[in-house]
Amino acid sequence: MLKDITLGQFFPGNTVIHRLDPRTKLLAVVFYIAALFTAKWFVSYGLVLAFLLLCIHLSQVPFKSLVKGLRPVLFILAFTAILNLFYTPGRTLWHWWIFTVTIEGIFTAFFMLLRITMLIMGTFLLTYTTSPIALTDGLESLLGPLKKLHAPVHELSMMMSIALRFIPTLIEETDKIMSAQKARGADFESGSLIQKAKALIPILVPLFISAFRRADELATAMECRCYHGGDGRTKLHVLRYQGRDYGASAALAALLAAVIVLRQFGL
């Protein structure tokens, strides 16, 4: 299960999606989410899905990696679908005790399941095609106007980047600890819920110790390199918008506009 968590991973490449400015991709995710939550019926969802599949094809990110990233949230997907299926008012198709299946419930559950799946895959595609350093630079640039309000933009961007960077590392560390505990006879699968929770203590304690040690080592390394925040710092790669960035932004704006128009027609 832990190996199925792919959030924070980066797939290096030289595709059109990889070469886009990180600011363009961050704004693209915002437009994509807006279009996804604006979509109402099959036509608009199909349009957003076609756009997502086109981006996946252009990025050359393995589709199975995106599907693999959905496994840890399968319970949330199933739970959300069940709630919408049985508790959405409308024309009744089947009823038993406190459970009622309606036509509207079937469509609502389907669209909610599709929306969450596409939302996760679209946001994962951002981290798969953008390095943590590029994400930091892009986020800091987009939040730049907040510096006038004395907001710690650089520090916030750095914290988010470090958090994304260390997710795969901590997952790998957890997997190693679990394997070591299993080799010593630990059982994490049998027993009641309370027993399973107690069995996690031998995992959580060394995991927290390892995380704090890595954080201390990172802080020491940054201090040794005379890191003092973002003031006066220059960048090796200066972000500049190019033609493909304007084209991508126009495509996302057109997608959102098309979904809004389709919604007005009930599509």
C-alpha cells in the first residue's frame, strides 16, 4: 500500500508539458479544477476528460503511475460514491430500510466519483512533471505581490517544496521500518482495530525520530551554506514566459469558457 503513494514523485522528461513554465502549470491546475467543478453533465465532463488525457499523452507520464496513485484513496472514493448513491433525493428506483437508490443518486455518485478521480490525476500530473525546485520558484513568483504585505512568501514556498520532496523519502523509510518489524515477528494485519493501532507504535516512534533527524540535518546543511531566506538571492534559472506558455494558458481559458457555456445549456 505504501508503495502505491506516488505524491511528490518527479518523472524527468523533455516533453512539452515538462518544458512549460511552473507558473503556467500552477495556474493551469487552478483553471482545470475550476472547469472540473463547473462541469455538469456528460458533454462537459467528457471535454475535461479529453483534455486531461491529452495532457497525460503529451507528458509521456505512465498512465499506470497515475492509476497507482489512486489506490490509497479508494476507500474515500467508494465512501463518497455510496453516500451520494443512497442519500440523494429524487425519483426512487429501489428502497430498503434506510437505503434509497434514485436516478439522480446514480448520476450524482458517478459524476462525483469521476470528478474526484480526475482531480487527483490532474494534480498528480503537476508534481510528476515539475521538479520541487521549479515548483518553489513558480509558487514564489505567483505569490510575489504578497511580499508587499510582509508575508513570508519565500519561506512558505520553500516549506511546501521540502514537504513534497520528502513525502517519497518518508514513505520509503516507513516501508523499511515495517519490513524490519515484520522480520522480528510483528503483525500489523490481524487482531482488532485497537490491537492494530497499538501495533503501529513500533513504526511511528522510529519514523518520527528519523523525520526529526532528517530535518535537523537539512537545517544544518542550509546554515552551513549561509542560507538566510529569500532576500537578495539570485536564481540560476530565471523564469520567463514563452510562446508555449501563452498557448497553454489560452487553451485552459478556452476549456473553462467552453465548460461554462455547456453548463448554461445543461450539458
